[in-house]
Amino acid sequence: MSEVKPLVREALLEELRQDPLWDVVVIGGGATGVGIAVDAASRGLKTVLLEAQDFAAGTSSRSTKLIHGGVRYMKNPRDWGLVREALKERRILIKNAPHLVHAKPFILPTYKKWEREYFTVGLGIYSAMTYGGYGIGRTSSLSREETLSRLPGVKAEGLMGGVQFYDGQFDDARLTVALMRTAYNLGATPLNYMPVIGIERKGGWIQSVTAQDKETGEEFRIRTKMVFNAAGAWVDPIRRMVDPDASTLVRVSRGSHILLDKSFMPGDTGMLIPKTRDGRVLFAIPWHEMLLVGTTDVEQREAEFDPKVSEEEVNFMIETASGYLEKPITRADVKATFAGLRPLFNPQATGSAGSTAKVSREHAVIPEYGNMITVTGGKWTAYRKMAEHAMLEATQRHLIPARLCVTKDLPIFADQVWDQAALEVAAEKSEEADAKVVEYARYSREYEGARTAEDVLFRRLRLGQMNAERTEALLPKVRAVFEEASEPAEAVEEKTESAPVEAAPVETVENTEETQA
């Protein structure tokens, strides 16, 4: 599964020009779509994956970088089933992609009497939901001294203790790219910058999907036996290509983040702020030698392709995090910001009452229009389970042949040529790594489906989310890679192998007493 073979766009387009009858068309190249493409291709189905932008360009590259059950859902016992399922998926993903997903210790600091005892019980229940071999670490109550030692940078004044627990951390965009390459290795045809512009339906059955190559304007009529609509926050516009009067299935919530220097919390342990003024939790997490703080939950009427973080959100995160950190945060300390849109399944009408924080985080698999299955809602953590559920629905409706799901034990592609995390950390610190970034951009163009400099710097590497200033400096150099004449794949491979970035060991945190998932 780790074989590195070129991803040649022209060859993939030629497959479409041959006009075969596809078993499956997947619309959407985020976590849900690539997950379905992996599942379909692993069952031997002829699968094409269509993404309007770049893979993971939407929500799937803009998360809080957590593979978790969702500690904030613990306050409502009705959500415990959702939490338990996500915790099982967390362990499965750590097993299948240890190069991109690892266990991470978190500490919840306490400043009020009985808070430590209260949260120890709550997080202990969260941990206990991982029975059956799905744990990754043990929950424990910490003294004041232990909390200060394990969470350097935490505010000492008034600190009474803390609670340590474990969750999973990952690189969301890199995992999406790895899943896309897994699907490709299994025989799928993944194409980014291929928006769907029309869907043909006759006799109550979808006959074909029309997609347009953004780079050339060429249109492709893609005949198919069935369609998975996995377009995330944009599932409703796809549905309205079939039925202009289709109801609204999703509401959109914006989750925003800020990036700070790691000096604010110099250790490797994350911090959970248990309650903010809007009733959410907030995380401060060491990530790629930075400190990531997030997330917010703000309803957004329009599903924009590039949502922006508001100054109000930035100030809210600075104010909240500052209440728990020894070193005060100023606006000038914010190195970068990013926001993603959550598609929240909403069975009610568009104007239903209530905030998006209360709309269901559960996923929905909705068969409609004869041979379309719309998959929406859910969490990054549950992408594999969502795909399995969608494929089961397709099987039961006889849209695809009955075959076993193998993704529970399917290794996810691991790139043996480059260590992207090491490269981006070096590039964030200084311009000394710029030549390596340019070298990697060529590799990314030939082997990872990157079509623009932004694809490289925001998703194949994560500099766009780490340091806005360094990203702006690198953009012209990386753009030149996409303007130059395309080199043979063999030459690119020879270059990258001549001086690859040294691989760093994957961080893992294991505990023999598996009391957490």
C-alpha cells in the first residue's frame, strides 16, 4: 500500500474520455468522499471521485486536528452512543494510519473547589467507553504540582489541580491525501478541480453526471450505476441539480482557529478548557511545533469555499485562552488563522429554531432520486464508519453487489519518500528550507495531485495554517513549479530520492491498561 506511483491527470481524464459505465461516482473529495472511494475501490468497484476544488480544500483540512469521541457530548447521555462509536473509530484509525494519527495526552486544569473530582468522574466515564480493547491511555487526577509539571505554560494563580486524559491527534489534510492515494492504489480514479455541473435523470433514475475540468473547460459526461453525494457543506446544491425544489438537509456552522508560537505552552501535552462563555469547550494543542487554539461555533448562512475568521472570534479565543495561560496573548501573537464549515444534519426546515451547536453531529445516509445516496453530517473521526454505512445502504438497495467491507483492517497509504511534517516545521522557522519546499512541490505535483501552489502550501504541507508570513514568501517560488514545463515522473522521483527529508519517528502514546479509546 506504500508504493509510490505517479498520479497522472491526463491519464485519469483519458479514462473518462473512454466513456465506460462506472459502478460508483463519488461527489466530494473531503473526508467523507475519499472514505467512500476507498471503501468502494477496496470492494473492486469501478469508482471515480470528483472534487470541485482540491482534495480536503473544504472542511476536511480545517479541523481542530483531533480524532476523538467528543468530550463535550458527555453532558448529554443521549449522545453517548455517538461518543462510543467515535472512540472505537479512533483506535481503528491509529492502527491503520500510525504515521498520521497518534494518541495525545490532554490536561483539564481546575481552579474551583471540587472541579477536579467532578471532571475526573466525567472523563473517567469517557475513558471507560473504550472497553473491548479500544483504549489509548488512562484518565488520572493530578495534584497542583503535577499539573504545573506536565502542562508548562498553564496559569499558576489559583490552580488547584487537573485531570489528564488521552485523545487522538492527526493531520487532517495529509490524511485526506493519503486516503485519496489509497483509493488510487486500489484502482479508483480521483480527480480534483472537476466540479459537477449537471446530473441527468430519466425514468426516476440518474443516468449520468456531467463534470467540467476547471483547468481546460473540457466537459465529461460520466455514465454511472449510482452516485454518492458526499459534498459536505455543499450537498444541497448537488441535490438541486436533480430536483430544484429539494429540501435543505444541512445547516452550516463555522469553526475557527488561531495559531500561536509554542512558547505559550512549550510542552507536548494539550489543554482542554472545559467551558467557554458560549457553552463550548476550547482546546489549546501543540501541533507541528505551534500552538493551535480552537474552535468556535458560529452559524453561517452561506457555504463559502474559503470561510474567514472574524475578529470577534479571534478576540474570543485570545480572551478565553489567556484566562488559562501564564503568558498573556496579544493580537500580534497570532501567526495565522483558519476556519472550516461543519455540515450539520438538519431534518427540520431551513428556518428551524436553535443554534448550530444544538443541531445533530450524527451523520445521515439518505437514499434518494432512485440511485443517489447523500451522506452528510458526522465527524472526521467517523469517516470510515460513515462510508461503511453508506455502502451497506447501497448494497441493501441492490445498487452495488454485496461484498464485505475490509476497511477496518486496511492500512492507509504511507509516503516513504518525504517527511512532510519535518519539512514544514523547518520551512516555518526560516527560509533555509525553501529549496526543499520547491523540490517537494515538484514531487507533490507529480505524485499527490497538487495543481496549484496553494495545494502544496495549505494541504500537502501545512504552512498556510501555521505561518501566514512564511506562506506569502514561499508562494511565488512554489507557483514557479507549476508554471515550468512538466518533467517526466522518473526525473522527479530521482530528485526527491537524492535528498529526502529525514523521516522523524511517529509519536505514539500507548498504555497497557486500555481504559480509553
